[in-house]
Amino acid sequence: MRRALFPGSFDPLTLGHYDIIKRGITLFDELVIAIGINADKKYMFTLEERTQFIKDAFKDEPKIKVMTYKGMTVDFCKEIGADFILRGLRNPADFEFEKAIAHTNRKLSEIETVFLLTSSGKSFISSSIVRDVIRNGGDYSGLVPDTVIVRH
């Protein structure tokens, strides 16, 4: 079984994440959406809300599991038997950042990182931009799946 982990904070889930997940499930037998827990980070949405956003968005997709984890991503991959990490790339800056992480992960374990380019029209979307729009009372409906709008 080809199991991949798609890690992130998903604060909140965006259409960019959604795009990578939908395309990623065609490559793997199972895709674990892994919400990382970082006690030092201040989140807009609770862990429960972020988990529910994802579960609701993919409720009809049996190949997707949603889990939470603490610590190093490669350790969690070993724990659940994932051989791949899936990451989305929006721009060259993402590539440089993600490349360094992928090389480090490969040095620490045998994990392979698979990169997918975000579909055109979604490459500008980031969770931080969505949070700014929400904080300022803007219309964020074109930036997130409906499951995020319904719940906020």
C-alpha cells in the first residue's frame, strides 16, 4: 500500500490545500492529512475546528484519513507506515524552503517527498492570507472550501 502524509497546520484549510489533496489521492492508496500540533503557535481556529473542516470537505473520500501529531514529521511517518510526504508548491520560494526540508527528511529517514504544483488560479492562496481576510471582515468564500465557510 502506498500511504502518503500531507502535513500542515491547515489554519484554515484553503482551496490550495484542497487542490493538492484531490490530486494527491490519485497518486496514493491512502492519504493521511496530518495536522501538526505546535504549542508555540497561535492558531485562529481550534484543532477541533481544523480537523472538522478537513473531515467535512472529504467526507465522501474513503482514501483520506485525518490525524493529528506532535513532533517530527518523519517520526510520525514511521509510526503510521507512510513512505511518502506530499507537499504543494505555489512559487519558487516554496520550492527552496520545501527542498531543504525534503533533503533533511531524506537524511533522517528513507522517506520520499512528492511535490505537486498548485493549480493555476490557486497559487496565490495561503492560510495566512485567508486569516488576514477573515480578521478584516473580507469575503474569503473564493479562497476556502465551503466546509470552512459554513463552520465559521
